Amino acid sequence: MLFPVFLSQTVSLFLELSLYRYLTLVGDSRFASTAVGISLLGYGYSWFLVRKWGRDSGSVLLFGRLLPVSLFSLQAVLFLVRVESLHLFLSPLEWGKFLVLLVFFSLPFAVSGAVVGCALALSPGREFTLYGASLTGGGAGVLVWWALAGVLPPGWLVATSLFLSLPLLIPGNRGKIALRLGFCFLALLASSFFASRFESVSVYSSLASVLRAGDCEIRERVHAPEGEFVVARSGSLHYRPGLSPRSPVAKGGQEILFQDGGVAAWDLEGKGEVEEVYLDLLPFLLGRKVLVVGLPRSVPLSLIAEEKSKEVLVVDERPAAVEFLKKRLVPGKGPVRVLKESPLRALLSRGIGFDLFFFPDVGALEFSATTGRPLSESYLLTEEVLEKVLLGRGERVIFAFTGWAKVPIREELRLISLLEKVAAPGRRDRFLVLYGYSRFLLFFSPGGFEGEFARRALGWGLKNGFSAIFPNRVVRGDFSDPSYEREMLRALGGETRDRVVDASPPSLDRPYFFRFLKLETLPRVRKALGKNWHFFVEMGSLFVLFTACVVFLLSLFFVFFPSLSFFARRAGGVQRGVLVSTILAGTLSGFAFTLLELLFVGRSSLFFDSQAGGFAVTLLVALTGAGSGALLSRRRGLPTVKTFLVLGFFSLPLFVVPRDELLRLALAGFWGKLLFAFLGAFSFAMAGTFFPPLIGWGERGGGVGGVALLWGFNNTASVMGAILAPLLSSSVGFRVSALAAVSLYLLYVFVVWGLRREEKRRVRFSPG
């Protein structure tokens, strides 16, 4: 029974992460977070399956064999049903297709939850072992995903989840092994077919969605080692190329070059409209000799190719990008020249005579936008290069952190540290720091990582006399303390304010939550919400998801309340109160644990080279530590005061270490590992403390049905805690959110205290 529990949780965690990555390409991060968040409610619905079939001794193997079937159906529906996320709030048909997808998305999670729930119901006395196996299996799923995410494309990751679940089909009757092996072979063929289909869609998914929305025509596709390049001509509608709402806005008849399936774009004809943030660069570019270090990824080249500029030299060593640009530049006309050469080598050898050095995207110079791996050592900025640029050459240096490339967090922090070392007081007016957009993963790691970097970059730049151009929402950031916004506003006063441009997006920047509104109403909505309208939009998107969870929780309690009453009446009035208290304690423990986990993810990922890697390692340490602790636990009773004191000791570093200190320690690997040792110890001590002891009480209060209800409420509360984490942290800050989680645990202690009193009373008055 341990193997199905372990493997089902491995597959479900792997599927969760893979679906999020795939849906982010198909739509955007908010579309992906909404779809995956609602799909995870399948864990909560698994209580009905446990209540219905939990008494059957073969239910664990049955649901284990249904897991590959549900994954097969999910991939088939993904192949047949295509949802246009841009039209989700504009078309009832798209809503219908989206609801169909949600049903099939939730099936694997419901079946996986039923495997664990049935095992817990059928094995009284083994709840710690089974619960530990499920947590350890989840950690294994994160580990496998982390290992394959850098190798397999997103479409293949989704298909791999079916492959991982196939061993669940093999154990059983020997006469049927051949039949199951045959099904495994067919499933592998189908998985490969689906994966190839997914990949052909996902590579151009965001681009295809944008092209259909903007009535565009794909002219040319080129496969190159550094990425996919697509040339398209736009139609009559406005649209945004790429995943970010901050990308340049194109207009009818414009030819656009897309890289990496729409992740990067260049205005090749200079006809498109551009945002304020890029227009403010023109005063620095006009009338100067400009050396562009690396081909611009998100800044339209027309801004650099102005005829009023004396000379513009673009150097890049990516053949496809250089060839595309050369084709569309008329020889001898205009100031732009393109050179295929290592950017930093050209900077050192050809930089004499140029009076402005423009780094269009520091991340693009260093790391691939597709894999996040270094393109070449020659792209890495060093202190020596910056010293030579600043000491002997150039009137100004522009660094653009536009947020497109998947730049490792530690590398971003290293760049900021380099600027701090190199920029002596006499050189501070030589910099222009541009931060175009704060990217985020809304559901799994809600924006705290890039937000921290953006705040540090901008705050340091402003305090040291640098000019900064940034969108209004970056000041607030996600996972920020409210006091930081007040500090930043004070920093903008006086002589600093005239060097800061508020580059809030124009009205064509349509947020996901407001796509149901007509375009002409957006300016009025934005005016009504004020300058911080992005905050309300993002919180509104999260509120929709949170409301869906609340509605589900209420339906779970009221629609199926007759089941609760039925089990309680069979056991008597006293046991009914025990069952309700047990379900309440399970709900509080699930809510608080996930809330704390997500809050810690927001801080701990600073110690790793990427957002996905940081999240994966944090989740891996938490799940593996908790699973190991549950497997090795010898406790069978409810937690005591001593247990809570131990947990409080191990949780101190999570709340005591200030955010700025964490940013400094992120550059020192030893301290980061030490902090994660505390996380592992905290998870190990926490394992089995809160939820597993409640299973026996649920069985006493309502039998298998009581265990099913407890399991369903705990899973639903866990999903709600994950959704509430960004809501709380964005509005009230990290420490207040952590205090809220601790308060939930204190309420849990109060409920458990009542259960312990009931246990002592029952023992005292029991016969004999």
C-alpha cells in the first residue's frame, strides 16, 4: 500500500508544476495560476471517492490504476480543446472550453487524493507511515520535475506525468500483466504523440494566441540554436507580442520579429507605437554615438535607429538575430550597423569614440531566455569590464533590467553588487537604471523574488543619485512590507523626483481580470482605481480564485452536511462534537502549514539561481523533511506543549532574519544552506504533529466517512492557504502574514486542547 501512495503523490506534484509551466506559455501566469489553483480543488473532492469506496480493500489499487487513465484523458482533452486566454472574458464558448479543461485538470488530483485517503481509512494505526510516504512522494515529484525541467520542453513535461504513473498499472493478477504492459506501450506512444503536439503548440503558443487576436500572418520561421525566430505581419487590431503586458504595442501593417515563441520582439520597420518607458530613452540616444551591447530584446530598434543619431553599432554573436536584422537594414542608409561579435569583446576593443553604451537587457546578454543557462562566458559582465567602461569611455551607461530573460536571482544580485562597487560618487550621474517590468509566478512563488531585486536596485539607485525609470507597480512589488512604499515615496521627494519617470502602462495594457470590460471603459476604470490600479487588478484576480475555494468549502459542508449528520447520529451526540472539532482542527492545520510554506518560499528562493529552482528546492526540503519525520515518528497521540516549543525554536530564523539581511546572505552560499538546514529541521519536527493524529479521531467520530470528510477539508484548506499567501503578504507584509499563520496554529492548539480533555474524560468514565 505504500508504493501506490508514494507514486501517486510523486505524479501529482510533477503534474502540478508541469501544468503550470505549460499553461503559462499557452496563456499567461495569471491564467495558469487560476487554472491550476482551481484544479487542485480536486484534492478536496477526493473525500467523496473515499467515502464511497473507502471500505473496499482493493480501493487503493483501483484508484492507483485510474490515475494513468485520468492523465490520459487530460492529455487527450488538451490535444482536442484549445482555449484562447485572451478571449476568456469575451466569449462564452471560451468559457465553456475552459470549464471542460478544469474538470479534466482536477481528475488526476482527485484520484491521487483518493489513493491516499483510502489508504488512511483502511489502515488504522499506520497513519504516520502513510502520511510520511505521501509527503516524501511529493518531494520526489518535485525533485524529478526539477531534474527534467531544464531538459524537456513544457509539452513533454506534461506528457511525462503519464509515463511516471504507468507502474501503477503493472502489479496485480499475473494473467493480466500482459494486457497492462500492452496498455503501457500504447500509453507511451500516445504520450509521445501528445507531447510532440503540445510542443508544436507551446513553442508558438503565446505568439499564436496573439496573432489570432491581432489578425496576423506568420511570414517566416527559423530554427536556430539560440531560439525560435518568427516573422509576422500584424493585422488591423492592436496586440501585444509576448507574455508580458509591458511589451511594445504593434499596429496595423507592422512587421515584427519574435524570438522564443513570442518572448522577445523587435520593431523592424519603425512603424509601431511604443510605451512611455522606451520613449524616455530618446533624449539620451539622439545626437550621440551609441554602442549597443547585445541586440535589443524588448526595446524597439527604431528608438536606436533614429536618423538624428550620429552612429549606432549593434554587436551580438547570435547568428540568427544578426542575419534577420541585416536583411532588413538598407546598406548605406541610416546610422545603424550590425556586427557579429562577442558583445563584451567589442565593448573593450571597439568602444573608443562612443559616447553612450546601451545594455538593452543585462539578462539577455548573459542567459538564454529559454533555458536560463549562460549563453557564453563572453556575455558575463565583470567588475573589470565595468571599470573600463566607466573610467575611460562613455558619457552615460544605460542598464536595462526589463524582466524578460530568466536571469538567476543570484546573478541579478551580483550585478547590483558590482554597480555598488564600481559606481564611485563622482560617477553616479553616468548611470541610467531602467527596470521595465517585475515578472512573477503568481500561484507558486508570488513575485517576491523579482520584487526584492527591483526594490533593491531602484532603492539603491535613487539613494545614490542614479536616474531610474520604472513602472509604478514595481515600487510596491509583491511580498513587500507596506512601510517600504512609504520609504520609497519619501526617497522620491526633492531633487530625486525630477529624475524619476512613472512609466505606468497606457490604457491598451489590458489586465487579465478586466478583459471582460470594453476597451473604451478601461481609462475610466484606471482613473477610478488611481495610480495603484495594478495592485487592485492582481488582487482581484487572486480574489476570484479565493472565492472559488470558499464556495467549494461551503458546498462541501452544507451540500454534503447530511453525510456528516448521518455519521454523527450513528455514534451519538458526543461523538458528533468530536467529529466537528476534528474537522475544524484538520482545516486549521492545512491552512496554516501551506500559508507558512508559501511565505517561506518567497524568502528562501533568493538563495538559488532561478525562481523555479528556488521554489523546487524549498518545496523539496519541506516535503522530504516532513515525510521523513512522519515515517520515523513514534507518536500516536495529540501534540503536547513540548512539541510546540520545539517547533517554535526551529521557526525563529524564518521570522527573525530581516529581509535586507537575507539579500546579503544570498550571496554567501553557506548561510543560505544553514537557513535551509533550519527549514529541514523545522519540517522534520513538524511532520505528523498536526494532521496524522487527527485521523484516529475522525475514524472514532464517523468511521470511514469521518476520515473522508477530514481529508477533504484538510486538502481544500491547503489550497486556500496557498492562494491566501500572496493576498496577505501583498497587502499587510510578511511578518503580519506569518503572525496570521501562527494565530491559526494557536487556534488549532485550543481545539486540540478540547479534544484532549474529551479523551481524558472518556478514559476516566470508561467501564473497567
